Amino acid sequence: MQNFIDSTVAEIVADNYKYAEIFKKYQIDFCCKGNIPLKDACDKQSVSPDQVIKDLSEVTERPSEYPDYSEWNTVKLIEHIVNVHHSYVKEAIPLLIEFSWKVARVHGHAHPETITIHRLIKKLADDLITHLYKEEQIIFPSMLYRHNLLQSIWDSKPSDEVTYTDPLEVMHEEHETAGDIIHSISELSNGYQAPEDACATFKVLYQKLEEFEKDLNTHIHLENNVLFPKFFNGN
């Protein structure tokens, strides 16, 4: 993709996920709120569009460590999202809750933000577990059924799109809520920078939270900007 300035942030990253590192560098949201033109996103963060485009162009010249998600069909994307990202969330959440509780209990007096972080992690965990259940038990099976068996009649029933648009709008809203929560955690933790008096558990918690945010951003991007549009295009 050469014409970055006329594309949305989401479109740029959907074209190749390696561009995500540039947007993260400038704290530009590419997953939950990426459906805005690049110039507007740069203005919002008070960064130069020319500088961002320069960085994007330099990344273009480097080989990507990520798969070309844009080439994957609906089935492969869903399998990857469930097997990689859903599995990661389910494994990470118990540890984040346990560690954040220990840190809040021990360090909450000196660092009251850790108490809020623990509460936000519990809220995020509850929301995500319910969200994953909806996707795995309702949304994804329905999408796979439609993809595998009803592609031939998709175009003949445009009114059916309404039955999918509403649930997917809910998925988008829940993604945005999750993104807002993890953003709040990042701000409270000073970008996951543990204080000087942090114990080992404190440091590991922030490391794991930073890892969790990175995975969540990829996870949400793949659904919002790759899977859902691809599904509606019949791929």
C-alpha cells in the first residue's frame, strides 16, 4: 500500500500487520479506533503525518515477521483467532488476576494505582470471558456455517445481512470497551514501568500486562479489520 495518507489506520495495518509497530510507537490506535484517516489519527496524537509516512515507508522495505493475514480466508482466520488468541486470553487471565491481587495487597498503600489496576483486570477478565464464549458458541460457528454452506445464496438474500450486522456491532462495541480498559491500565502503570521499590511479582505483572496488551491489539485488529470485512465480502 503506497498511498498511506488517503487510507485509514485500520486499512494500512490490515494490508500488512508489520505497520502496527509504527502506530504503536506513536500511540495511534489501529485496532479499536483505527477506522479514521491517517492524517486525522496523526493530528489527534499531535505527530507529523510526513514523519509517520516516512517510518511506514521504511518498514515497507523490511521483511515482515507476521503472516499475510489479508490472504487468509474466513475459516483460517477463525481457527487462528480461537487457537492462538482465545487460548492465550484464557491462559493469561488467571495469572493476571492472581498477581494483581498480590501486588495490590502488598503495595496498595504505597502505590494505590495497583488497587485500581486489579479491579480493572477483573472487569476486563469478566468481559473477555463472556465475549469469547459468544464468539466461540454463536458468532464464529454461524459465520463458518454461512461460509461453508451458504456462499451460493449469500448475494441472493441481502436482508440476511441485518442478522449479522447487529451481533457484529456488539462485538465491535465490546472490543472497544476492552481496548479502553487496557488503555486505562497502561496509563495507570506508566506504560507498564514498575516503580523502583517493585518486588519480583510486581515487575512480572507489568511485563505480563504489556504482553497481554500486545496480544489483545493483534486479536482485536484481526477481527475488526480483517475477519469481519472479509466475511461480508464472501471470502
